[in-house]
Amino acid sequence: MLLAIISVSPVVAQNVRVEAGKRAAAIPKICESVASASIEGQVDIPALAKEADCKGAGDMMNEYTYVLKFAKREKDKKGQVKEETRTFEVYIPTLKSGMHVRGILLLTSHDDVPVPPAELEKERLRAGERLEKEEQKIARSATPRPEANTGHAAGMLPLGMYGRMGINPGMLGIKRGGAALDLHTFLRECELALLRREQHDGREMLVFSFTPRRAAPFNDYEKYIARLSGTIWIDAKDRIVTRLAGWGPGAEGAQHADAASPSGVKPPAVYVEMMRLNEGVWLPRVMRLNGADYPGLFDHVSQDSTFTYSQYQRFYTEIKDVKLETPKAPQ
């Protein structure tokens, strides 16, 4: 099974790759000409959806290390439920050349059994060696790298980065179907209707129902969205999506329950939760594609997969001596 965790597509340390560019433009294209939506009195829903789309279009994940836990639940041929967890340290370093490595995943535990410290340290050293080779490779290359757009386009700046989760099942190296989860698609291809305003963790939220637009141009990995209905929460101050919960066929009425799926309510088919860091940046906390409880909804995806992100630690320096350190717990 191949996993595309977020849009920067982290890979294992043994296969380090480097992007062909430096940082994205300060104002992404989808944020150009976007104005603040009116939410007092009658909410300007189309404008708010565009603003929320922009506010999650940053590239902040490049600036953090974090811990990623992958949990999988599925049934075997005998109907027995099998569960598996893997925990990784994730690094997205900046090389001295200014290039961003697409991501390094170091396995730290499997089914809550820690990787022996000596073995983990060996993997960190191997990752460092790979980075050093990439640095030398770039230095020898005479091909000019494209620079980021430094123009001063009108618009607004993002406040966070929505994650992108993908599941690509396969056998013997051959992919079979798959599914992807991306908040941007819901904001662009679904109709929103205001349900209520509520408080969550001391912040005001605008709560909307969503229904897919007819004939929306979903790609093959997102066609399942046409069969969903659910709820989207948007932070009233920061204008960014903080949660999304979507239910498939056979879960009528569940979308009116809380996204945490209380006892007796069928769990959502898709679920996203964002977290606001102390510096005001919004990054993923939970992403879930649940094929176990919705057989046939996704293309050849019959497992329940959840990614949980934690221990975000921002870093400011480049890699100079190619050394990876263990993420520290938040203060």
C-alpha cells in the first residue's frame, strides 16, 4: 500500500527526493483577488468558501518536524478485524541550496512496539547520508532551478495548510483503485448551507452542511464525494476550515450528530480535523478515510485508515552538517 500523507508527499528515508523549486509565492494563485467575506447578518457563503480555500493553501508543513501515526483497521477473509499502527518522525528539511526535500519518514514504532534506539539512530544516519548525496548532486548540476514568484499580487495570505491523504491499494506492485481526501475539493465542488453558529474551544465556528454539486468534475480518486453529505466547520475569525465530517449512503441523519461519532452513530466515511498552533498557524491533526464501514464507497479501498499528526516543532535553520535530531515534545 502506498501512502501520500500530505501535499508535499513525504517518502521513506531510503528514497530521498528533492523538489525542483524553492518556496512558493507569498500569495498563492488561488488567493489572488480574494477579499474578506461578510459573515455579519447574512453570510456570503460563496465568498467565504473562496476565502477558506485560500486560507488553507499555504506551504507551512515545510517549516516543521512532526510525529505521524498511521492506524489501519480491516477485516480479513474470515471476517476477523485486524488492526495495525505505525508511528513515524517526519522531517522536511531545507538544503543549503534552498531546495526542499520532499520528506523523510523514520519509523519509530510498529503496533506501539518501539524501534530499538540503535536501529533508529542508524536510520537517522542513513537519512543524513542521503541528504548529503542530494546536496552534492545539486551542486554538480548546471541546470538552473526555477525561482519562486516574487511578484506582489493583490490578495490575502494563507493562515495554514490543509493536508492531503491518499490510499492506493495494490498487489505485487500493481495499483488497484484508490481514494484521496483533500479539503480544497470540498470547498470548490460542494454547495454549503449555514446550519448554525457555535463555540468550540473558546472560538466561534460557522457550521455548514455540504452536498456535492451535480456534474462536479471529481477525479477518479475523489468520485466517492458525489455520494457524500456532511458538515464543515469554519473558524469565524481566521476563516479556515477546522473540521469536516462526511457520511456515505446508509448513514442518513448521522450528519446531524457531532463529528466525534458518539455511541450508536455510524462513524463518518471521511473526517478531517485541523489544529491551531501557538503562533496562529493551522495544520492537520487528524485525517481519516473509512472504507471498513462503507464497503463499495471507495474504489478498492476496504480499510479504515487514520493519520494523526502531533508534536509539531518549527525549525528555522538549513541543514549544514546533515544531522537529524529527535522531535522534542511541545512545551
